[in-house]
Amino acid sequence: MSDRERDRPRMTKGERTRQRIIEAATELFSRSGYRAVSLRDIAAQAGLTHAGLLHHFPSKEAMLIHVLSRRDEVDAPLVLEPDLTPERLISNIIGIVERNVGTPGLVSLYVNLSAEATDPGHPAHTYFFHRYRILREHLVGAFSVLLADLPGSPSPETAAQQFLAVQDGLQIQWLLEPETVDMRAGAVAFLRYLGIDVVEEGPASEGA
């Protein structure tokens, strides 16, 4: 056990149970989509009764937001930190793409839920609407600098939309053929097509 692990506060029984529920919900949502999974399904996956699950999460909607926000707690400083240089922002995003190769369940979850959430009535619609808007805003700022001296480049707004679309498309292809599709290489190739060299640095965050 490392010093960091020894210094980390031990989780209470309730916290461990909530974590088990979130892990169960993440697996089921990623496998079957949000709408097809019931609270009873999640309770069974987590080894709890339906009433026991409701003690921790009053609704499936509340659980979904916890599932989505768990990864955001790790990723947010890598993307939203105001002092990030454009180069570092792009490097961090490429590092996140590379890290995602090790979490196919979460990639599947985001792919499935983002498609479902195009429906305005979906409980994750607002989450994904704002997530994409915020990502575009930060990428527009970065591309405004990185593409400024490159003739023939698309507008920063178009480049941001395309970069996100490339990542989304690569995720789907990778889930279908993980042995064939290299998500990181595809994202880096797109940036180089724009004339942007990626600084070879991974995300500076534990768990990245």
C-alpha cells in the first residue's frame, strides 16, 4: 500500500455501498442504455434490495447524474482550468482519449447516453447540452490561437465542432473494432491535418 493510499480517508459503509451502486449503474447503462435499465436491475446488480437502493438514491435520474459527474470530477481540471495554455488543453484532451482506451464501459456509456439525450425529454439532455457547449467554447479559444498563423485553416468554431465530431466518431468505431481503430492516433492525425503538432504530454492528474 502506498503512502497516498494510507493517508486517504477510509470510506464509510454507506459510501462503499453508494460506490457499488454507481459502478453497477454504470455497467448496466453502458450495456443497455438508460431507458432499458430499471432501479430493480441496478439493485440486483449491486447485490441490494430495491428498498436498500432507494435509501441511497431516490430516483434513477439522480443516479444517472452521479454516474455522469463521477468522471467529470477527474476530467474538469484537465479541460476547464482557466490557466491552461492552448497547447496544454489539446494535450490533455489527447491524454483523455488515450486513457479512455482502458475504460470501454465508460466510453460505451457516453456514446449511448449522448445519443439518447438528443431527446429534450431525456434526463441527461441538459447535461450533454451544456457539456458540449462548454467543450466547444474552450476549444474555440484554443484554436483561435493555434490556427491564427495557419493559412487556409477553418474557423476556430468549425475546427472545434470537427474535433469533437472526430472524437465521437472514433469512439463508435473503436467500440465496434477495438483491435483495428486507434482513437488517439485518429485524433492526433486530425490535429496534424489542421497543422497543429501535439505536445507529447499526458494529463497531469491522478486517475487520468
